[in-house]
Amino acid sequence: MTTTLALRASILHFSANPQYHPDALHWHTDGLLLVNEGKIVAAGDYTQLQAQIPAGVEVQHLPDRIIMPGFIDSHVHYPQTDMIASPAPGLLPWLEQYTFPTERQFEDGEHASEVARFFLDQLSACGTTTAMVYSTVHQESVDAFFTESAARNMRMVTGKVLMDRHCPEFLRDTAESGAQDTETLIQRWHGNGRQLYAITPRFAPTSTTQQLGLAGELAQQYHDTFIQTHVAENKEECAWARSLFPNARSYLDIYDQFGLMRERAMYAHCIWLDDTDRARLAETGSAISLCPTSNLFLGSGLFDFDAADAAKVQLSVATDVGGGTSFSMLQTMNELYKVARMGGRYLPASQMFYLATLGGAKAMQLDHLIGNFSVGKEADFIVLNPKATPLLARRSAHLNSLEEQLFVLAMLGDDRVVERTYIAGELRSPL
């Protein structure tokens, strides 16, 4: 097994948010990436770094390719792989007709393992190297997922869904059993290699106050775990949450009352929030996962970028499969751009690529490990072919800037653009 890699191509990564720091985009037209023992050794101009190439190490020259950090998907449901693209008039009927019956099958560990393998293959093929993933209510679904992701040495986050009401009996736990199972899984998997655990209430309406309270206690006891859930995705869902928790100031406040807002907490959607909610997200270090594809697919609404910026909330991007209709973060950027435009916001391509890499790492509080090519970070990276399709090749012949190149990739790209995916310095796709 080769422990040292030297790859020569164009290199792209970020050191901060380019929206506020124009010099934070790092682009090397003729670049060199050096990796040793799964960690970044150097990244920059080839001419400046070639002397650092160890003797005997062959440089892999990849002309006309772009090397960049792997994509980070901050909200996705692996059990919904087999129900992607399911028709329904809205979120709640979609859950009842497709999601819950599909998730029932994950009490079977062998089924869960087979789906997890396919799911992780899809992520790798699309250039996603880290994700915050939902399992199901079953412990078996978590064990199966972590077993498969650990075998690939991928930095993954998942957790058992907590759901003790307003769902089919076959998917229902109890407040006590959910907390006990969660603690068992935390102790088994959190920090086991590159695996990390997320305390996972599905969403407030499917948990009793007792269950949310116990989840909050676990979140405080295991303070370096993650928290993931849904909030303010759909107007009907918001009205339902208000009726179930009449003493809460807002839907988001439900979680806050139970100690579920802190760093490493990821809130998916966040469409129907107010300024007080956004300020609280920023104050607690909680982050937002933008899910443009599923928001459009389910007709949920348009995210307010300006309000989020004003509150200085950490943002990340997610496919949200199976509400989302593609595992590709490039296709998700396409939808993100359109959602922003419909809300009156122009989103530069550089900003979208930041959100899908270092921005996601910062939102997850993992930017000390992944997200860019700083020396010592884990070497999760991808190789893109900007001419992967005839249309891309033709369009790429008429580029005027790097921004235009990135925009073309976001608008026209998909999994075919991702030529290679490396996990901790090892080639994982294609194998």
C-alpha cells in the first residue's frame, strides 16, 4: 500500500468564507498535493513544492483536472435510498405513504447492511466523503451503517432515530428505550475510528416531552456528540408542532427548552424561522443544513439567505435524500443557486463550493480535521474532470474566469464529473 501520494493538477480549496474574505479562495492552476499516511503534507504551486516530493515517489500528473476537498453532506437519510423520487402532495403524506413503510425493513440487519453499502458507494461516486446521516429507530440500522462506513475508513456521523409517538407502532420506541439504546450506541461507536454519533430526534412532533428531555440530558452528558433533527421545514408541520407544544415560543424553541441547542447541533431546513430563532442558532453555535432539492421537491418553501447572513448563522449544504432527488452535491448546488435567486439573492459559485466543503466542516465543528488542505488534516479529497461530458467540454472551451468554471460545474455537473474519490489518502472510487 502506497503511504505517500503526489498528485499534480489544478488545486482548489478555501481557508475561510469567501463571502467575507476574498483572499480565502486558494487556486493553483498547476498545483501539487502531497499526502502521507492519510494526512495532508502540502498543497500549492507545483514549482514551489516539487522539491518536497520524497525520493522514489512518482508524481501522478492529472492534466486538466481539479483536485479539491471531498464534499460534506450535512443531512441525508440512508434508509430512504430505495424510496427516492416517491410522489406525494406534501411532507406529512410522503412520510406516511413511503418513508415509514420503507424504514420498517431496517430492523433486519442484513437489509440495512446491503442498503448502507449501496448508499456509501453512491456517496463516494458523487465525491461526498463525510455526511451527517439518519439511520432508523432500530439499533441494527446504526450498527450496520457504522460497520460499513468504518470498513471504508470514512468520517461519518449517524444516530438512531428517536420517535415515541405519532408514528406507526412498528417504528415506535419509548422515551426510556430510546435513551438507553442511544447511550449504548454512543459508547460503542462515538470516536471509534472515524465514526461519530448524533443524537437524533426525528422531529419534535414525533417525540414526547419525556423523550426530548432525555435526549437533552444525553446531549449534555456526551457533550462532544452531535445532534441532528428537522425544524420549520413545512407550514403544516410548523402548525402541528405549535399545537403539540403550546408553551414554546416557536418550533425551534421546543428544542431549546430541552437543551438540544449547542455546538455540533445541526438543524435541517430552517425555512419558517424568525429573527429571534436565527439569533438563538448563532448564539448557541447550532448550525443550519440547507436542503434546497427536497424543499423544492416537497414544496416546502425558500430559504432566507439574507436573514441567515444577518444573524451570522453557520450554514452547510445537504442532499436530503430521499426527499432530495440526487446524491450529487453538484446537482444540489444547482438547486441551491435557484432557490437563492427566487429569494432575490445571487449566490456565487465560489460560495456554493465553500459551503459544500469547509463551510460544512465548520458547521459540524470538524474543520480542525477536514474541509480544506491545511497541513495535517485528513486527506479526504476528490478529482474533478471539468470536461466529463460533451456539453461540459464544449462549454469549458469558452470560460473567462475561475468563477465561471465553478459555476459551469455547479449548473451542468453531476457524478460523471467526479473522476476519483480518496478517503484518508486511499483511492475509494473507482475501485
